[in-house]
Amino acid sequence: MEKIAQAKEIQRTYVLVHGAFHGGWCWKRVAERLRARGHTAYTPTQTGLGERRHLLSKAISMDVFVSDIVNVLEAEELTQVYLVGHSFGGGTVAGVADRVPDRLKRLVFLDAGIPQGGMSAFDRLPPEVRDARIKAANETSGGLSIPVPPVGTFGLKTPEDNMWVERRMTPHPLSTYLTAPTIRNPIGNGVATTYIRCTDPCYSNVGPSAEFAKAQSGWQYLELQTGHDAMVSAPAQLCDLLCGLA
């Protein structure tokens, strides 16, 4: 029995997709834990953000974000992937599942927005949030990007975590909020799907998507008692949860 308890987990491949204003850096604590358990973890940064901020332009659509991740899967020849999209990354991973479902083992929405019916991210947000972000983008960058919001937006509870995130965030390409990913099939496209809702505190902008996920037949719905940036505030718990998925 002791040998079984100490046996390594079956190796899996995780591709972790960040949300708005973030980059692959935000997954550092989770990725380190996954790798320590014998898994492979990729943390790509989408065009125009993080260390790729020098590529920021008005030509970055949601389909560009989808291609960012599809190209990683294809270039690395990845299959049986556990694809995780956080927050704004929900639109990206939904587009990836629509395009290359054969490369995925499970699709995971982590406190994420879910695109529906050709709607853009702005179509899913309250009008006052949309209008404020467009105004801020026009005033700070001529409509190129949405400036970084207050770090308190993300539900982090320690000064250290807030400072760690705040100094790394970058403005987000406005055009990705104005466009929708190309999705021709039902969300998930036949891939096993999990939605993880962060509940302490709840991030209201993804509330409708969480309710949509709860209503989907065959989807797994889980909750994690931490704030919106779970990969920062609760990396150990999130790693355990991801490793426990079928």
C-alpha cells in the first residue's frame, strides 16, 4: 500500500491561458507545482501582453488570441491537453476547442467568461463597465488599449500578492474586447468541460457565464474558495483541483 501511495501521478499536459492585463507569468506558482508532480505545463502569453507587449496593435482580434494557443499546441505537437482559460482567457480556450478539439482531453474555464452567440466580451459586460473601459482606452492610448485597472479588482488579499501582480500587469488590446472568437460549434465542441467558480469574493463580471456553465448538461461545475486570481492567491489548492480532474 505504501508503494501505491508514493507512486507518481500519471503525467499530464496542461496549457494554462491567462486573462486580461496578465501574461503567462501569472501561472508561475501553479506551473511550478504541476511540474513538481511530474506534469508538463505550458504558460503562453497572448499577443500584446506581458513580455509580448511590444506587439500591441489594433489588429489583435480574438481570433489572433485563439491562434496564439492553437499554434502552441501544433508547434509542440501536444495532444490529450488539459486546456485551462482564466477570466478573459475563457474566450480564447473556447475558440481553441472549436478549432482543434482533437488535441484536447479537457477544457477548463477558471472563473472565466464564456462567449455565446457571436457576442464580444463587451457584449457580455454591463454597459457601464464597457463604456468606462472604452473611454479609458480612448483617453490613454487613442483606442489602442485598455489601461491596467486597480489591482484590487482581482480579489487578492495580501499586500505581497497585490504588489506582485500590479508591477507585472500591462494594458490590454481594446480590439479583443470588441471582437468575438470564431465559434461554429456548441461551446466545448464535444470536449469534456469543467467550470471552476472562485467564490471569495465572487467576481461579478463572470457571474452570467458561471450560471450558464451550471445549466449545461454534462459539464462539471466546481467552486474554489478564493478570489478571482486563484492562480496567485491559492496555487496549491488550484493545482490539487486541476490534478484531480478526470
